[in-house]
Amino acid sequence: MEFGDYYWPDYVFDKNYDLMELAYLKLFISEHRHLPNVPSKNEVAIEGVDLGVMTTVLLQKIEELTLYIIIQDEQIKELRNEMNILK
């Protein structure tokens, strides 16, 4: 995905969407100091930002966060079930 491409991120909820592993995301943020597919402050300072494109990128990030929350909720439920079995 090129930053300049205009799209609507409903594809994030497709079953085949490749959601980045949190460990890799943490590493990316540590190295680049911004989220993947989000321009850095230097890029914005030089190139500016298209608000329509940025809104779409931010929606993609919100949808990805929603998936991370759903995954973590499922993991928490599994751990609770395991704990209840061990009691």
C-alpha cells in the first residue's frame, strides 16, 4: 500500500487480512517512531498531508486496534476458562 493511494479500509476485516504481530509492531515503532503506513513528522513537514487520505489511514488503524482488542479478549476468556478448570 502506498501512502498516496486512496482506498477505504474495510479490507481490514477480511479473514485473509495480514494483521501485524504485536511484537513486530512494537519493533517497528521502536525503530521508526511512528505507526506503519502513517507518515512520519518529517514526511508531513516536507510533503504535507492529504486530510482525506489521512482520515482513511486513521480508520485503518482504528480497525486494526479493534481486531487486536478482539484477539486479546478471546485470549483473556481462554485464560479464565483454564484458571476455572484448575480450581
